[in-house]
Amino acid sequence: AEPRSGEASGTSALTKNSETSDKLLALLAHPNIASKHWVVRQYDHEVQGSSVIKPLVGPKQDGPSDAAVIRPKLDSTKGITLSCGINPHISEKANHTGHATDGDSYQMVLHAIDEAMRNAVCTGADPDRVAILDNFCWAKCDDPWQLGTLVRAAEACYDGALAYKTPFVSGKDSLSNQFTTEDGDLLTIPQTMLISALGIIDDVTKCVTMDAKQAGNAVFIVGTTSWQMGGSHYAMTTGTSGNIPVVDLAVGPQNAKAVASLIAQGLVASAHDCSEGGLLVAAAEMAFAGRVGLDLDLAGQPCESCLLDQQLFAETPSRYLLEVEQDHIGAFMDTLMKAGVPFGQVGLFKDHQQLTCRTPTAGQVLDTKLDDLRDAWLGTLDW
């Protein structure tokens, strides 16, 4: 059964603020989420001055871009967005429990496809003009169970490509990722699929980055948050477990097209996919990357039976956080309502340097300095 973290009655606001802050800081410092600036800055990611969006964005170039965008022909405004998606913890759960209902390679691949598509869309790609590549990383498939998980992954590639109407144009495989110790113990990696996406952008001047732009702008979430926390970074940092969120192959493409339409209309100031660490981590990254304070109020969050920590940290797929100027809110909401996509306002960027959060049932649960959040994110791999 899913451990449902809720609001303890009689808990003081100070205690709730401290508990939520500790959880958020631990997630931002997790090696999977923490800044990779130490390696990004070691390699040349600029070729012939063609970069439109680099791996690190924001006024100080220290926020985590969802994707990179390049302009291959310098005499054209057309561009290509390059993004990735990966989530081996979804399949890793199947290794631990042996139950595919808790997590399996099929859902792991769909999560990777969904994330790669979201990252491309967040920078301005048209989801109808995206191609993807696979990178299988597996143990040896002379073991029947490993071979079965490989077949399930291939089936997910097929189903995901059809759902998103995106072709696989290339890929690779590495099928010997295991080691036998001197004691005869066999160590194998989780079944892992890295999905890379290449999207076409007709006009790079309309590209969007993830860093917050201006106090007074609203923050909306697109997509419904579910209560499942299995395979999440919250589960890893707290030692809990449970059912994994499932990719809906109708909802994912629908949400992607709606967000792409909003960006194409110029209604989005910044966009960030909601993935590792959940809503609160994504919101923190937007705020500290842009040096703009953020007051979150999750009363408007579309959520399926969620308690406090699930609202904050669930890693439900197919969700986006979008910054919208006040003058654009009407057109923004009208577009999403016509598309039949769930959404809700969850915050407002403010002229201060704090991240605060409140929920209808728990009240205020967070009030933390952006500098502390940024330091946690930068510190783990600051080598």
C-alpha cells in the first residue's frame, strides 16, 4: 500500500516549514537533481556561435535548462532543440520486488519518452515535428527475465512512438552491463532507456527558457498530479516505496500540444517540465534561476486524492510549470479550456528572494531563502 504522507493535526507552522524545507533541500542536493555545472563548463558546448539556449540559463547562467537549442544555419532563424529523458528508478523497482505492477521496463521507457518530449516542448519545439533516439542499457539478455524486460521496453518504444507520432530515427544498445564479483555474486544495472529528442523550431526568437522572468507574473501547472510516489526521488530520499505513476498515452501528447500552442502564441514567459523532485523542486529551480521570489498557493493544483507531500513532490508525468504575464492570463486559460487540458494557477512571482508555499489544508508549509535553495542545488557536485 502507498504510504500516504499527510498533515498531522496540531503540527505548528514552524515545524511544517522546517520539515518541508529539509525535504526540498535534500531533493535539490540529490546527485540526480543537483547542478552538473562542474562538467558542463568543462566541455565545449558552443559551436560556431550557434547556441540559442545553452545547458545553463538565467541572468547568472546557473539554472538548469530543459533542453539546448542551436541554430545550424547562421543565416536562418530556424533551430533544433536537443533534449533527453531518463528514469531508471521505475524499472529498478521491478528488480527489487519482482512485481511488474510496482514498476517495470515498459513504464520506464514511456516515462523517458514523455520527459524527453516535455523538455523539447518547454523550449518551443512543435511536438508534431520531433524525432527520438533510443539508448538501451541492459544486463546480458541470456537470462530469460532480462530478455523479457527488453521485450517489454521494445513494446513501449513502439507504443510511445505511435502515441506521440514521433519516429525513432536512430539509437544504440549496450547489453552487457553486469559484473560478477570474486564471491560469485552477479551485479546488474537497472534496465535503463535514455531517450534523446530532436525537435524543429521555426523561429528561435520565440524560444522560451525555464528561469523566472518578472515579479507579478503568475505560475500555472498544466496536467493533473496523482498520489503515486513509487520510483520518485522523494521515495529515495525518505526510504519509502509504493505504486509508480503511469504514463497516459492519450494525456501526454494532448498536454504537449496544448503547451506548444501556448508558447507559439507568445503567452508563456518561462516553461519548466515538472519531473525529478516534483512540483516544488521545479518551482524552486525557476525561482532561483531567475532571481525572482515565488509565493506558491496549491489551492488551484489539479490533484487526484493527494495529501501534502504528494502535492509537493509527486513525479507524475506529463506536467508543466508555466510563467504567464497578467495581460496574457485570459488567452492562456481560454486555450487550455478549449483543448480540454487540466490546469490551475499555483503561484505568483514576487519582488522578494524567498520561496513560500501554502496549501488549503496545511496552511503555510514553506518559507525559505532562494540563496539557500540555490546553494543546496549547486553544492553537491561543485568539484
